[in-house]
Amino acid sequence: MNKAIVKFSSVTYAMKAKAVVESNGGKSFIKRSVKKTGKDGCGYSLIVEGNVSKYLNLFDLNRVKYIGYEMVQ
């Protein structure tokens, strides 16, 4: 199973992404990001489990903007 941390500029985008993941059978958890930089906004992340590339494509298709992502184990 793949797992990634996807960064968002706001909790709103993180919540939208969580809904996209869960409506497509995946698991996800919203967490406040540890580091806070000015360009990243509020700094929320979504921990995604499952087919990460599929969910990233769905974020793009549903216009859910994310800053970046990092694969984790």
C-alpha cells in the first residue's frame, strides 16, 4: 500500500481532498503541518493511504489545489 503526505495551503482544500479520497474508497487523515511558511498559507496536510497517484490525479480533475506531496512508509 502506498502512503503520502500531501500539503495544502488551507484547511478547506485539505477537507475537499479528504472527501475526494474517501469517496473513491481510500483512507486519509488531516493534520496541521509542523512547519509554517508564509507562502504555504495555514499549512495543512493530508495523509493519504492507497493509490496515491490516482488521488493526485483526482485532485487535479476536481480542482483541489495542493502545494506538493512526499511519499512515506
